[in-house]
Amino acid sequence: MPTAALRVCTTCGGRHGASEHCPLKAGGRWQGVSPNRLRGRRLQTERSRLLAQEPLCRACVASGRHILATVRDHIVPLTEGGTEDDSNIQPLCDDCHMRKTHAESWRGLMRNLNK
């Protein structure tokens, strides 16, 4: 019988199914940060606007390379208090985005282990 895919919990970083509760969840409401992320057409419009204004990966340009950006990235992740404001958005290539995301995931894991 198929089961729901496990999701990464934004509160504790653990993996939970649809019917499971996070140990940090109380009274049916999340106690941690609930990121208010852009989605759908608005996200695609903002991504297109960003890549038209700044077509090169910001991290690659800083290191002297000229690689086309493909990803709209939050400089400060939403889960760490970042916003959807233009000052917190940067264009990145897939490789730079993957490295940054990996570093953020590792930082979150270490933060959760030290609680």
C-alpha cells in the first residue's frame, strides 16, 4: 500500500509523514518559523525578472567566472529569518546553489543537534 512521502520538518529538521507530529509541535500548531515562500506564477514572474536584470551567477562573478544563473536564491534562508525582499534575493547557477544549499542544510542539522 502506498504511503505519503516523508517531508523535512521546518521545526526540528526531522522527517515526518503526513499523520505524524513533530516533537516540537504543540497544540496542533507549529512552534518554529513557518516560511512564507513565494509560489506559483508569482514566483516564476519574480524569477524571470531577476534573471533578466542580472543574468550571471553572483557567486561565480565574484570569483571571476561568467556563468549564467538559473536559480532565484535567498541570501539569508527563509528558515533562518530571511525575507522575500529583493535585497535578500540573488541569482545563482545550479552548482553554486547546490553548494550553498548543502552548507545551509549542514548548518541546520548542526543547530538542531546542539539543542
